[in-house]
Amino acid sequence: MQQFYSKKIFGILIIAPSKKHFDIIEGYLFALLDLDKRAFLKVIRLMGTIFVTPFNDFYNELFLKNNIWFVDKDFLDKKKNYKGAFISVLVHETHHRHQYVTGKIEKKSGMVGGQIEKAAYRIQIAFLKKHNFSQELRRKQRQLKESAWETDDSSGESDKKYENLLALYKSGKLKITKI
Ligand SMILES: [Zn+2]
């Protein structure tokens, strides 16, 4: 059975397969605080749990109702010097939480699409622009232009693995050691 660790950082519960992920996430949150205090406060107000998955991949998935954001571990392990990517996705996903709590996303379905997605992209792009993350900015601008979320064929397969992990977590079957 996979071992996980948990720790609260700025009030956000972090669950991760390795303790080193706490330092990485804490570093990113401090970087966000330095860059943009308003965005930082929005994140710590709205994000409940960041769950670093044991999957060797770069996907992430937010479960609005459960307030859990799953992030694959490669996204942290293999992009160490690329904080723009992680921080701006965090800003994007936090905006979905904002849309959710303010009733802009239908609470029963929790669906994210169309205008909802565009709004979050715009927030993310504005953030990247403001803080000169030019490489990630170009990528996001391209994705917005192509409405990338509509053609993301990875989501079916990846959703399932997060759903399974969420179900295990909720049933208390995961081995999680509090730090
Ligand atoms: Zn989105």
C-alpha cells in the first residue's frame, strides 16, 4: 500500500507521496505571496486540499464539491525550476473554486466548460503576463485560442484515476501519516 504524508501549509491540507513535496509546495506558495498577495490570499481562502498523486504524469484535476485539487507528482518533481506553470495553474483552479462558491458553476453537476473555462484562462493569462512568465504565457494564449479544454481527450482516462483515488481517500483506506 502506497504511503502518503499530510501537512497543513497556510491552512491548506497537503497530502503527498513524499515529504519533499511539502517543501516544493511551500516554496511555490511563498513565491506566490511575494509576487501577488491578492492572488495568494484568494488561494489560501478557497483551496481546501492539494493532493499530490503518486502518478508519473503531468495532469491535474479539481474536484469542486470535495474541494480537492489533485496534481500528479511529475508536475512537481520535474518542473522544479518552472514555478510559473504550477503557480498559474493554481491561480486558474482557485478561480474555479471562486466560480463555484459564488454560484457561477452549477453546484449539482459541478461542470466546468465554455465561459467558465474561458474566464479562468483569462485570469491565468493576466497573471502570467503581469509577472513575466512568457513561455507559459504563450502556451496558455494558444490553448485559449484553440479552446483546448474542448478537445482535451486525455480527460476521460485521467478522470477515472482521480475518481478512484478520491474514493479511496474518502473511505479512509489510504495510509496517511500526519507530519
Ligand atoms: Zn479550468
